Amino acid sequence: MNFCGIPYTLGGVELKHITWKSGLVIGFVAGILFASLGFWQWQRQNTPPDFAMDQQNREFNPGENISALESAPIVIHLAGAVQHPGLLKVASNTRLGEAIEQAGGATKEASLDALNLAIVLEDGNRYYVPNQTEVTIQEKQAEPDDGKVDLNRADAQELMTLPQIGETRAKAILEYREKNGPFHTTEDLKKVNGIGDGIYAMVRDFITVR
């Protein structure tokens, strides 16, 4: 068989079923393939090395992914002695001191020395800023019990366990405490009516103030 007067053979065997239309289609497809291959080769040869490397880096850059994750905002609950307590959105890796400033700062009653302002905040956590009174109470509660009678906490029955302190003197101690506030030192006990240096010397080793 021939096409346009030219026989088609493959390995000495004549191709009998190729028409001129089939040959045209085959030639067209082959032309597209050769053109595509040529364009790809030309583009590869004319692409600057820096651009190609940049494209590869853009496909996967762990550093960019980590930076984006670290900068994602978190939400915390900031409570206590701050100007604007409540939910607060801060950047990741924000420290407690920075969050307090973002919330308007601490109040005058706040006890910032009781906190570690350098800790890094975690999403979903609650952070409490105590006031000075709360810290004082906590510190006193943390003091070990030495078995001594606390003049600022003892009731009448406990005061009466002290040497030379009966019902009358115990009542006088409670009245003094109610009128003048807590004892600041154990020697303040001598300011109570009916208690002088002699009685104080007898109870001094058994009392304390917290």
C-alpha cells in the first residue's frame, strides 16, 4: 500500500491500513510532541539559576512554616489586680509581664513581686495577679506552726492556755485587738490593761504574732 504514491513499510512489511487521513493525524500529534519538547528544553536552558533555586525553596521552607506558627495569636484569661481583667488575645511567646502591660498595667494594690513576669504564656490558661493583702495572708499561712499562741488569731479559750492569763485578761486582749487592730509585735501585749512586764516575761516564749 502507498500514501500519495509513497509506499509505507515497517521492517520490510508494508503497512496496509494507513490512510492519508491517519497519516495526517499521526504527523500532527508528532509535531505537537516535538514542539512541546523543544519549548521545555529552551525554557530550561534560559531559566536563571537563582530563579529556579527560589522556586524550589518556595515549595518547602520549614523556616517559614515555623515562623508563621510562632506568630499565631493565643487567648488567655488574665485576672486579678490588673486594669482590664478578662480574655486577652496576645501573640505567641508573649511573657506575663508583657500581657499585664497590654491589659492596661497592674493596679496600685498589685503585688508583682509575687509573680514570675518572665514566664511564657500558653493558650487557654488563666493567670492571676494577686494584691498585696492576698500575698501577706498566703505568706502567713505558709509559716510553720511552732505551737505558739498567735495573739492575732487566738480566741479566749486559746489565750487562757497561757501562764497567768485567765478569763479577765483573755477578754481584755480580745477587746484591745478589736479596738486597735492586730498586734504588730509580741511586746504590744503590754499595752493591754492588766498585763505588765512581769506577765509578759512569763508568756513571751509562748506567744507570737502573724
